[in-house]
Amino acid sequence: ADAAGVSRASFYTYFASKRDLLLALGQQTFQATERTLDEMEALESGWTRDRVYDLVRIYMKMLEEHGAFLLVWSQATYGDDELAGAGVRARLSTGRRFGKLLQRLSGHSPLSDDDPARVGLALLVMMDRYWSYWRVNAFPFSEDEVVETLGDMVAAIIDAQ
């Protein structure tokens, strides 16, 4: 409420509880991630390293607005099985979608022939965390260096067989 410049009473006009705020923010973040995946899929025209760098840039653009929320969701929902479950379902959905995108780019299933959510989620979480260290903790790398590092790691997974 303080950061938004509203009173506690005004906050509770819009959200009945902090839990309702978390749900609203979670929904916004999920929708933003889905739009990001739409943008990634629109780029898809075959596997190249530059294409992977483009995917990472698109994802990092989304993280600039929603990355902090993605990183604190599990702590914020600790002890609330319903909220935690909603987060798990959303992240599995986006992880699976990203994993399928990588499968289409590579022409095969990277590292695993079963659920593409395993690889997709692992890579998204890796990018979330790396972005956090770089952005929040001000690690001394340029954005291009971050994109290249993450892109090379994603490309290595795509190439793995």
C-alpha cells in the first residue's frame, strides 16, 4: 500500500486480502508468460543460434516486469497449498510449452523423450535465476553477454542427443 501510495483501506477496497493480491499478480504473470511464449513461437522458423538468442531476449523482456514475482512466488505461497498448487500448474504449463517449442526447433526431444515440461521448466527457471542475479544483484555483465551465456546453454540442450 505504501509503495502504491494508497492507504491500507484503499488496498482492501480492491483486494479482500493479501492472498487475493497474490492471485491477481499470479494471473497477470501467467498471462504475460503466455504472451511471451506466443511471441517466441511467432519467431520460430528453424534452429539457429541467433534464433535461440532471440528467444532469450524475448523472455528477458518479460522478466523485467514479472521476474521478481516469479522468483518470490514459492516463498509467498508457503503454507497455502491452493496457491502453491496454482503456481505449480502455471509453471508446468509454461515449462511444457517452452519444452515443446525447443522440440520443434531441434526436431527431437532434448534430453528426454517424455514430458517436455521437465526440460522446458528447468531452462525457464535457470533463466529466471540468472536474470535475478544479473539484474537484482548488479552482476557486471552486459545484457548481450547475459543473452549469449543463456542462449549458449539453451542451444547446448537443444543440441544434446
